[in-house]
Amino acid sequence: MYPRFPEILTPYVFSFEMLGFNFALTWYALSYIFGIISAWYILNIVSKKPNLWINNKSPLTTTNVEDLMTYLILGIILGGRFGYVLFYNPYYYINNPIKVLYLWEGGMSFHGGFLGVVLGGLYFALKKNKSLLAMGDIIALSTPPGLFLGRLANFINQELWGRPTLSIFGLEFTKPPANICPNSWSYDICLRHPSQLYEAALEGLVIGIILTILVFFFNALKSPGRIMGVFLFSYGVARIFVEMFREADPQYISMENPFGYILFLPGNMGLSMGQSLSMPMVAAGLFFILLSCRKAPKMKL
């Protein structure tokens, strides 16, 4: 007997009609709201603890935090949307350009949001004459809670599901097309990896715990670039790993390419779009980790 997706979970926190209008709040929207609130909270906490920073001086004031959050929110929304349009479904949006604005229909990319956050943080740092590495560290530290909540919302929405499996982790989703397996699947029940939960655990909880320990127990913020490097490397590795269990986007899947690879490797192997976009993150993470070891005082580990 395999577990079944809890039918009590729906995409909506609440929904009601009033004066001919439908008012609703989705778990996906709520994940963004609380992800942003948690990031703001973390930024405030670490900015008020000068002993965590190099030379015992925080690079951010309370006003700086509010300004930085404004740029980050814009980067998340604009970058996430345009990243999805460019990376995952460009031909559809070329033919339907107005649909780019239909955020309520879904379609956000982490890697696009990441680039948006990078640009927003870069603009803030240059405008306010702040250390680029310090800004990268503090932004990286504040990111995991939002990733955790976003992946939980993906699970509740029954989207971004995993590949079919008969392992003990298999889950029967109830919403199409998640509950429909390929024709090659010869069993009565379609079971899939709940890859959204794998990502929530690795990208949100595990990375968040690692960064918190490094900051509050090993003074990692005194080594500019280290937290950013660890985040980039850890996220890249986690995403590459989980993509092995995650169903590729349908526009990449075909009879000749059932796993949706966009880059092909010897031995019938390949890389998905998510894996391909994560490889540079791993390389960048290693670079910043090594850079932090050269630029900052040695950390006692």
C-alpha cells in the first residue's frame, strides 16, 4: 500500500466570493510572503550583531536593510518570471507575449530569481558603496527559509513532481498531470518521487542549518564571501542531485529524450535544464570559498 497525496491539501489557504469578486490566498503566494518576511528578519538580526562581522562592524544599518529588501523583492519577482520565460518556455511566450504578465498562472524559475537577486544586490552594493562579498554573504544567509517554503508550496500545488518510481518513497499524486505516468509505465497506480519535499529538505533545511552554524558558531561572516560560496556550492550540488529524481519540464520530453535532457553525455546520460543551470553555481561557489580563505583571517574549525 503506497501513500496517497492528502486530499485535504488544496492550493488555496482560503477562497470566498464577495460583491461578485473572488478573493483567494494561495499557499504559493503565502510562501513568498513569509519567505520575504523571514529574509527581512534574518537581515535585521545579523546587521545588529557587529561581533559577527569582520573588524566587528556591521555593513548594514536598519535603513539599509529596508532598501536592500526592496531591490531583492524586485529581483525575485522580475528575475523569477523572466528566468522561467527565457529558460523554460521561450517559444510559448514569443507567440503569447502578453502571457508574460500573467503571474497568477504560475511559472517562476529559481535560477532566474537568483540572477534577479544578484543584480538587485549588486545595484544596492554599488549605490551604497557596500562590500560586494559582504552583501552576497548576508543575502545567501537569508535565502534558505524562502526556498523551503516555496518547495512546500510546490508540493501542495502538486507541481514540479518527481519521476515515476516503485521505491518506498513513491507517492500517488491525485491531480493531473501528476497522476498520469508515461505509456511505458505498466502499473495500475502512478507513483512518483515527491521531489518537491527532497528539495525543501536539502535546499531549505540542510543548507539553512549549515549556514547558520557557520555564521553563529564559526564566525564565517568574518571571512567575506565564504557564506555566499557555501550557499552557491551547496545549492548547486543539492539541485543537481534532486534533478535525478525530478520529472523534466514537458517541453523537453520526447520519445527519443524521455528524461528531458538538454545536454547529452556519453553512456545515454545527460543534464536537465536545472542541472545545467546549477553547474556554474557549483563552480562559482568553489571560487568564492577559495577566495574567502585567501582574503580573510583563518577560521578555527
